Amino acid sequence: MSSDRFIRERFFPQIWCPGCGHGTILNNLVRVAREMGLDPEKVCTVSGIGCSARISGYLDFHTMHTLHGRALAFATGVKLARPELTVLVPMGDGDALAIGGNHFIHAARRNINMTVFVMNNRIYGMTGGQYSPLSGTGVLATTAPYRSIDRDFDVVKLAMGAGATFVARTTAYHVQEMAKLMKKAISHKGFAVLEILSQCPTYFGRKNKLGGPVQMLEYFKEKTVPLGSDKLNQDPTLIPRGIFVEETIPEYCDEYAKIVALAQEGARKRG
Ligand SMILES: Cc1ncc(C[n+]2csc(CCOP(=O)(O)OP(=O)(O)O)c2C)c(N)n1
């Protein structure tokens, strides 16, 4: 099947700024869908609101563009109603972990079979560069003109703590690794989280004087290392990439189907 089959051409040109990492993620998702032989009729992409969330418009699957921070609630409904669908949930860091943080924790805890891509650009891109829970201290943002004093947190650790059964991290620089991890995350039966560090040159980069998209990609190249690398012990500022958790435990829709069967059996017995 050609890549065109996965693209909704009438939504183009896309809205992202030149050099935005989100375009690389879209490109890879299309490639991965083609290489995995996904049937577009059997995939549902559910997103909230944000630059990242726009990705669902560009993919010619079943798609739902829902409410900021509520993509996982909608995705849970879709998956429970139609468990045979492959459910993909692309989210921004604000969408997933500020307004949507509680949904993120509980979807992970349930181990419902879907794949979350946290497109982490450490800023609210769509609304003009407000700082997000993942911006971290010392960052300049439109809502932190004298630098942010709020600490960030580690998405990977949060996902692991909340019980996600596949947790991985990559960056927009590591394109082939990203494709590999996307395939693994999509194939995983359970709640899969793939954090993708993505550059926002317009708000995060410009405000923090990080240079253009090329310099921001070089930062990902230099400041991240594969999990297990010795360098992680030598330099605590390095960010590990790779698969942190991959485990199989009962999946939520399967367990729910068993409860439905029990309830039906009970109803039959009662007459
Ligand atoms: C309930 C609600 N609150 C706030 C907004 C405004 N809003 C739209 S997108 C967004 C943040 C987007 O940032 P992020 O999720 O990190 O994605 P990005 O645009 O950076 O990809 C906000 C605050 C909204 N649409 N709905």
C-alpha cells in the first residue's frame, strides 16, 4: 500500500512552523503504518487540542479531534466499544500531562490497549509558548518572562509508576529509532507510552536562544544516550533513550469482556 493511502490530503498544507519536530513524527507514523501493513479502516487516532493533536487530521484513519486534555477519555470509550481497533493517541506535553495528567495516570493504571505518543516540546506551542509541566526550571516562556521556577517531571518515570506496560523514549533526531519504537509500541498489547522529544523552534527555541531547528536537533543528538550507556553514570544531565518497560499483564478490554460474560451468565441464571 502506498503512503498516500494514509494521508488526508485535503487537510494540507499542514499548520506546523518550519523546522517543527512534529512533522518528523507524522512522517514516521505514515512510514510505520505502511511498513506494518496497518489497515486504515481498523485504526482510530484520537487526539486532544494542540499543534501535536493536529496530527490526527493529517492521517487518513478513523480520527477524532476532541478536547484539550481529554483524548484518553475519548480513546478509552472508543477502545471499549470497538476493542478490535488499533487506537493511537498523539498528545502534546501540556495535553497529556497538565490538563490531561489525571487521565494519563488512570489509563496507564488500567492497562487498556492503546498507544500514546507524548510529543514533548516542553512548551504550549499552539497557544503561544506558555510553559508546561515539562518545561523545567530556568526556562523562558511567554508566561515565565523572568524564567520558570517550576520543576518538571520525567514522563517515563510517571508512566512506569502509573503502571504502563510499555514505556519508551526517543527524539525527533533519532528517526530510525523512533520508527522502530513506534512499531513496538503499536504492537504491544496494553497501555504503551512513547515519549518523543520534539523541537519547537518558534517558541521554545527562540525564547531560550537555542538557535534554529538544526541546533535543537543537535542538542537531542548530544544530550541523549541509549539506555545502559556508561555515559549515563558519568553525566547526570544526559537523558536516556530506549525501552524502559515491556511486560505483559491482563489487558483491560479482555478483563472487561470477562465481567460482561459473568454478568450475562448471572442474568441468565436469575431468569
Ligand atoms: C479546556 C481547554 N483549555 C485550554 C485550551 C487552550 N489550549 C489549546 S492547545 C493548548 C496547549 C497546547 O500545548 P501542548 O499540549 O503541549 O501541545 P503543542 O501545541 O505544544 O503541540 C491550550 C492550553 C483549550 N483548547 N481547551
